[in-house]
Amino acid sequence: MTNRAIKYRAYPTTEQSVMFAKTFGCCRKVYNLMLSDKIESYKSTGKFVTVTPAKYKKDYLYLKEVDSLALANVQLNLQSAFKNRFSKSRKKNNGFPKFKSAKRSRKSYTTNNQHGTVAITDNSIRLPKIGHVKTVIHRKPNDSWIVKSATVSQESDGKFYISVLFEIADSINTYVADTNNCIGLDYASDGLYVDNNGNVGTNHKYYRESHDKLAKSQRRLSRMQGSKKHEIKSNNYLKQLRKENKIHRHIANQRLDNLHKISTEIANQYDVVCVESLNMKSMSNKGFGNGKATLDNGYGMFLSMLEYKLSERNKYLVKVDKWFPSSQICHCCGKIHPEMKNLTIRTMKCDCGLTISRDQNAAINILREGLRILNESFAVA
């Protein structure tokens, strides 16, 4: 069994929007109450007390008005947060999970399907306590897919989305991957990636392209009543804030659409894709000096797309260790060039006569190392 989610655009009525907002608020309230009780219990007894949403329904009667499964999923989310924070595998304990803010927390909740409480029709999705919500069903699920859950979210621009999770039975894929039909990709901050043939993934920088428009909107927002701390937000401020959020959402949608197109093209064309297992979060830190470019690329998201799209096609994504010196090895003679650790050197010049772009050379080495790892895994199997 595999899981797949499809995200649909929803158009709730005014009453349904109010109910969504109430559910968002109740989920946040229950999360903070349970977190507070757990922290107090740990400080007094050294153990975490087990709490459930039902404990708070007597004191907060409005919790009974929303979907109980949404509150139950909040409990699971909090348990997962504690497990991640206090996991033995973590090198550093970062303390307790954070409380959710009414202003900055993400507006979403998840409900489960129980005997058809979540269902998809031709132009709507049925949800518990909400009813049928008008939805653009751009992709209909197969009849054999089982609806597991639905996540309702509201983005910063005010638009609503419903992400439905399906359970899909594993089908027998008779396709046999050809290891000779392969490609190696080296991350490039100025073009997403460079492959072993020297081709650049994309030159789009959607944040940079919309930077002037976004900066103008932010300057206009900063002059309005409500921009200062503890200042009452005027209607003009809220209106301009929605415009600014709309720009951010447009940039994110452009990036997502582009990454989907590129990853699908690669997954259709190649049977084996070799990449480096980079820590994109660390690379986006200010210390590297290219944080905006790294975040604008969305390379981590791109690799996630490649992974599941190749897996669906019975193909392979091979990840090479990030410490593999792909940029320092001459792919022609094998000589190691320690000077290539300097990122300002963009061209490798080897004594064997090879002159090549550092990114293309790295992509060739990543491809060779990836194929070696893949062949070893076949030999073990």
C-alpha cells in the first residue's frame, strides 16, 4: 500500500468559512492547553502526563461545536512534536515544543474518513460538521483508491484548499529500468542544477523577478496604521497585507509549477537519476552568503518530487554522500584538485589537458559514483 495526496482548491460559503475559522482556532486552543499541561506536569513530576481533548470540553463548551477528529489529530501532532524534540537520535535537545500563535501559526486541520464522512463528488468534497464544500475537482481519484483523511488549510492570501489523502494498492509494475539510461545532477544555485552533459535546469528566479513589486508593496504597507507593534490595524493595512500575501503565493505557485514540470520531464526521460544528498537547510543559512538563491531554487522540494515520481515508474533515484569530493576529482584522469574547494573557481583545469565547468565535472562524478552504489546494491540483492 502507498499513500498519495491530491490538493484541491475549495470555495466555501460564508457559513462554512466561519466554521473553518472556528475549527482552526479550536485546534490551536487545544494544542496550547495540552502543551501547557504537559510542561507543568514534567516540571513538577519529571514525567509527561497523558492528556486528551475531551478533558477541556467541560470548561470550553465551544470545543463541542467542531469536528472531534480534528481535535484528536491535534493530540497526535503534539505527541509527534514531543517525540521529535526528545528523540535520542537528536544531538541537541531544543527544549519543549513551541506554543501556537493566533497571528503566525498555520491555519489548517486534519480530519479522518470514517465510513464515508469524507467523500468526493463531481464538484464538491464532503467534510464532517461542514457538509459539502464546493471544490474544483481537477483530478478525479480512481474508484479503487481509499480516502483516508482530508486536511483543510487557508493560505496567507485567504484562499482555501482541501488536501485529500488516498491509500492505493500496490500495482504490479513490469517496467525494467535501464541503468544505461541515466543522468547525474549537481546542485547549482544559479540554475537549480547542472547535469553531466552541461545542461542547466532552469534560470528562473521567481523571488528575484518579483522583488521590486514585493518591495513596493512592503513599503506601502509600512506607512499604514497597524505596521507598528501594538498598533490597531486599519482596514487599509489589512487590505494591503492581503495584496502582499497574494504576491508571495504567486511566487510560490510559479516555483512549484516549474519544479513539477522539470521533475516530470526527467522522470519520464531517464531510468536512473544520481544526485547529492545535500542539507539544503544548512546551505540556506546566511553564513553561506547565498541563502535567498538557495531558497528561491527549491532544490530540496525538487528532489522530493523526483523521488516519488521515479518510484512510481519503477525507476531509481540514487543519492551520493554529500562529502563525496565530486567537484575536486578530475573525471578524466582521477586526479584530486584541493583548490576546487574554493567556490569562486568555476572552471577546472587539469594537467591531463581537461578544461571543464566545475558543475559539469561534479555531475559526471556524481553519476559514476551513483551507478557504482546502484550496482553494489544489485550485487547484494
